[in-house]
Amino acid sequence: MSCTIEKILTDAKTLLERLREHDAAAESLVDQSAALHRRVAAMREAGAALPDQYQEDAADLKDMSKYKPHILLSQENTQIRDLQQENRELWISLEEHQDALELIMSKYRKQMLQLMIAKKAVDAEPVLKAHQSHSLEIESQIDRICEMGEVMRKAVQVDDDQFCKIQEKLAQLENGQCWTLGRYSVNP
């Protein structure tokens, strides 16, 4: 067993390398331990916040469960009917405005034609008569369109009234308030 200085130095170097590796591993373990500690702390905070959030969600669900689905649907149907009625009214109003604009443009064209006739000494009598007949035709069409619009309004009103009656009957049937069998009505 001879111990040489070279052998001792090589063993010392080997041990020093191992010591460095162990030191690096220890530092890595310390870093991993700190990261795990932070994760555990974050999980604890999240766990403490979860019951509050769960209670809020449960309260929201409880509030929503107070309303019956058919009541919610009935409210939505009412809103949809209101929007449809407003849409119809806007459509009719748009048509009336277009008709009024056409009438205004017709009168404007007529005046412009009269101005052109005054400036020119050309015999524009046939053109003027054609324009007047066209203007009368347009006015009669506008009157017919307005009459049709009034008929459409009445039809929409009758349709809406009928729809409301049907919805009321359906709501009564869903609530179990009234059962209609043929001409006979049965109240539970």
C-alpha cells in the first residue's frame, strides 16, 4: 500500500469534484423545495378563496332557480313580440317616408320642367301633360299604398291579439290553472 502524493492529489481532486456535484445538487434541491413551498402557499390561498366563490355561484344559481323556465320564456317572448311590433312599425314608417319622398321629387321635377319651359320657348305641352299624368298616377299609387299600410297595421294588430290570447292559454295550461276539453273548461 504505497501512498504517493500523486495518488493523494488525484483522490483529493476526485473528492473535490464529487463535493462540487453534491453542492450543486443540494442547491437544486433547495430551489425545488422553495418552488414547492410557493406552490403549496398558492394552493392554500386558492383553497381559501374557493369557498367564497362557490358560495357566490351557489347564490346565483339559487336566484336563477327562483324563476320558472316558462316565466323566463314568457318574458323573452314578450320582448321578442315588442321588437317585432317595433320592426313592423319602423318598416311601415320607412315605406311612408319613401312614398313622401317620391311625391316631393315628383313635384320638384314638375317645377323644374316648368322652369325649363319658361326659359325655352319650346312647346313642352305634351311633356308637361305626360308628367302630370305620371304625377297623378304616382299620387294614386301612394294613396293605395297608404291604404294597404293601414290594412296591414290592422292585420298585425289582430295577429298580435290572437298571439297574446294563445300565449295566455298556454301559460294557463302550463301552470295547470285551466284544462280545456272541447267546449268544456275544467279548473283544477
